[in-house]
Amino acid sequence: MKVVYRQTASDDAVRQFRYYLIDQNLPQIALRFRDAVRNTIDSLREHPLVGARYRSRKPELQSLRSWPVAGFEAIRIYYLAESDAIHVVRILHGKRDVKRILERGSST
């Protein structure tokens, strides 16, 4: 199964990586985060329906699922599982206004 990253998800991952690397000066954590995202995506590839469905009244978000990044459980991967691909839509920390972010950018 292939994995397709939306630009917003790539931007989210880079933002979080830079936060650990530059803002917090924790290069080991930044690298561990990067690897954890990759490993979590690999797991989702094997079991794409494992993620909980995102609850929304918006029809375009009803198929959206989420799963925590292994070792960084406050950060979740929001994705769409299709028969041949996983579309990673966002990678968001739980302290952010996730509902507003997802509902605002709901052109999934």
C-alpha cells in the first residue's frame, strides 16, 4: 500500500521536527520523532483501519482517521485509508486547536 503525504502533513512534520531541533535544541528527540513518524506510518500501511474515526458533522471528514505517533502519543496522524493508499492529511499535536484546523482545511 502506498502512502501519499498532503503538503499540510509534510509541513506539520517539518514544523514539529524543527521545534525539537531548533526551538528546544534537542537533536536526538528530533531524530527520534522523525523515525517514529516513519515507523507509525509503516504500521498504518499494514493495518490502515486501526485508527479511530474522526468525529465530525462535515461529510468530507467522516472517513478521516487518526492514530498517535509511537512514542509521541500527544501527536496524532490524521489520514484517509483507501483500498490502495493511505493519504496522510495532517500530523498535529493535541495542544493545538485540532478541530478548528481540520474543519477549516476540510478539502480532504
